[in-house]
Amino acid sequence: MKVLVAVKRVVDYNVKVRAKSDGSDVELNNVKMAINPFCEIAVEEAVRLKEAGTASEVVVASIGDKSCQEQIRTALALGADRGVHVEAEGRPEPLEVAKLLKGVITAESPDLVILGKQSIDGDNNQTGQMLGALTGMGQGTFASEVNVGDGTVQVIREVDGGLQTVELTLPAIVTTDLRLNEPRYASLPNIMKAKKKPLETFSPSDLGVEVQSHVTLVSVKPPAERSAGIKVESVEQLVDKLKNEAKVI
């Protein structure tokens, strides 16, 4: 069974994101970049399937400029076998990413596609669902547990009311939630081995996709700073403040 995993290059989640002084974008100069945390969980799940003997090959795909190859190599160091880089400039939107991933799926014919439920930069939570619609494959989103059977995959997904179990016929798409697993760290020997693993590069035209932008970034600014709190002497004073100043009661 071949597993395809999509990963995205984002600002490391430990970094405090700042806007540029002119408000045109997020400041990315000298900022640490990493694999999107949900994508890292997807890589870990695919590698575990391979270690269990369920999967025979794990292919990692990423879409973006040449710097994305750093994250592909990281995923290869975590245990993936091959990398696929679709070189696209700018910020491809979720629908364009889904179209490009569909092209990769057509070329690779994976039995299972795993990707993070959302990225921590755009926070859209759209690509997996759009990919399912474009390919006609069944999808299990927000997965907290994945069990692969004979020609099927059972996904326990987190919903507002608790947990929902769905069974999908392979090939299928799974998007990962935080509680699915805990990603491992790449060891130094594996990082060195990853440099020699194959990595193919494609352009959007190679996959028959024309990348178009439908959204224009107008400005970026930090949220307003919270005002300092105050102490009150009594319940009566608290009620008065809530009623007459905060106007919440």
C-alpha cells in the first residue's frame, strides 16, 4: 500500500509572529520555518503504518517555492521514502493546492492520502475537503484514530458531540487532528540519510494546473493590546463596573 502525505512550510509554532513595519505582510526574514504541526502528525501516522507493515511506501509532497524542499527533507528524515515538490511561487490558495495535489495523486496512484486538517498560517481547513471533492475519494476529517483494514480504512473523528466512526473504501483521504499521535524527532543519522533519498520536482503546468490568485492580501496588523485589569473592593463595586462601564449586564 502506498501512502501519500502532503506537508506545508510554515513559521515554526514556537515563534511569535510579527507584522512588517509597513503592514504589508508577516515578517519572515530570519524567522525559523518548520513543517506545519498537523502535517507533521500526518507524516508520523504514515511512517507508523509503514513500520507496522501496512504500508509499503510513504511519499511526501509539498507545494511552494524552492525552500519547501527543506521540509520535504525533514519528512524524509522522519521515515518517508520519497519526496515530490511542486514548485509554485507566491501563496497558492486551498483550491489551487487541492488541484495540484490531485495531479500528484494521478501521477502516484496512492491508496491512502494523509494531510493535516489545517495549516497554522492560513487556518482555512479546506484543502482536504476540496481534494476529496475533486478526486471523488472518500474522506475522514479530524482523525483522532486511523485503522487500515483489507481495502478499507476506519477513521475515528472528533466532532462537536464527541467521537464519530466512519469506514472508507480505499483509496481514501484522511485529515489529521492533534490527538492522532505524537510526532517523533528526526535523528542525526536519519537526517544524513534523507539527503540521499529521491526528490522529484514538478511545475504546475506539468500537472495540468494553472495557478491563479483570487484573494489579495490588503494588510496585516497585530491584534489590539488588552487594557490592564483593575481590582475592586466589593461585589457591589464589581456589579457596578460590569453594568456601567463594561456594559455586559
